[in-house]
Amino acid sequence: MDSDEVWSHIDRERAYLADLLESLPPEDWERQSLCDGWTVRDVGAHVSMAEARVRDILWPAIRSGFSYNGMVRRAALSNRASHDEIVATIRGFADTHRLAPFITELEPLLDVMVHVQDICIPLGIEREIPVDVAAVTATRMLSLRGPMRLWRAPTGVKLVASDTDWSYGEGRVVEAPMQSILLGIMGRQPLPIDHLAS
């Protein structure tokens, strides 16, 4: 997937998210998302910070002891933007394509695809992740190191997508749709490997 394709998917999903958030009644903004401890509003606020500059994240980074996950959480939960401002910011990203510090264009692709699911699934809204996008973002997630790597594959397991040519690991085959694999390694839903030794 080349850069133009990546940004096309990012733009499309951000536009969808902006439209979705704009359509929600206030009570749905306060619903629990799939992101642990985050409401729908918190997820929206986080996505609206996708083009944050170093100066925007410096104070949350200091306050969280330079913990990556702590910084992301603190920045989202301390964001005081109104619902309208969050929507407008996300919608405005289509004109810029600026990256936050220290990341590639695959991180915002992964971020928006999974966070849309964080909002849609609890609200009972079906939003399919394109299979090729799920494969690219799962591969990217599994290539990350350090604090951004959120999942450790158990030994002796090979994840195999049932709907595209994608696999990861060695050992006993565990087959599932690519979207399910992505959401599983992102901790949003269980994969059928919990009973296997890690």
C-alpha cells in the first residue's frame, strides 16, 4: 500500500468519524468506548490530537513521567475542546496530512481505524475495516517496539487470516477474519488463543 493509498484511507475514515460524532446526541458522547476508561468523547478528543506538535504533548509527557501510554491518556482526558471543536478539528485534517512527532503515516492509519471501532461497536454501529487496511495495520502494530507495542503474541501460535493472505507467528494455526485479528491484537476483543500457553 503506497503513501497515497494510506492517506486516502486515513482521510476517508476521519471524515466518517467526524460525521458520526457530529450526528451523536450528547449522551452518546459520554458512553464508554472500547478503549478502557475512555468515553466516546475521550476517543474523539484523542483522534483530534493526531497532528499534535512537540509543544502540545510536552506537558502531558512531563506530567506522566514520559510514559508513552500515560502521556496519550493524559492528553486525551485533559483535552477541553467542545464537541463542535473536536469534530471541526478532525474534519480539518484532510487539508494538512501533517504527522505528529516520531511516527510514520501508518500510525495515524492504525489509530483512526481502531478508534472508529472503539466508538462504533459500543454504539451498535457496523463499520467494516477494509481487509487490506486491517492487514497493513496489524503488520505495523506487530512490528512496533517499546511502549507502542501493546500486544505480545504467545509462543507456538500462528495467526492466519481467513479472508486474505496474511499470517504471523509459528505453530498451531489460529484462523480468524483479518479485522478480528487486528482488534484482537489491539486488545479490543479476545482472540481464540487465551487457553494456549504464552
